[in-house]
Amino acid sequence: MSNAVTTTPPVATDIAVVLTGIIRAEPDVGGYSASIPALPGCHTQGETLEEVRANLREAAEDGLPSLMMTVSPAKQPKEPREDYFR
């Protein structure tokens, strides 16, 4: 009988994420400021709502990968489970 250990290669997938952004009017200086509370350090600003929304999306896209790199291995699943993909 063989005691060989087989491993399954990791699988990469794109996952849609919905985040809540908070946009505030800045009447004293003009324009808007925005942040995403779930992403520490994710703050931006813009002159118009359209600009601040675009900047916030870009900040979130930049912030998510770095946030994922800081998640401790103990919190990451060791192997995919079926209920993760429902």
C-alpha cells in the first residue's frame, strides 16, 4: 500500500464583491469626499459625484488585493468547500 500524498492545485476565480461606500458633500471646500468602511485606508475625493464614484471604485479595486494579502492564513480556508460557491 502506498502512502503517497496527492495535492490538489489551487483554483483561481473572479468573485463579485459588493461594498458600501459613504459619500459626503464638502461644502466648505467644494466637491465630495468618500470612503469604504470595510477597506481600511480607502478614502478619496472628487469635484463631482460622477468623479468621486469613479475614484472610489478605483480605490476599492486597488485596496482589495492588498487587503486580501493581509488576511492571516488561519482565517483562510484550507481547501474550497461547496458552500463557498453558492
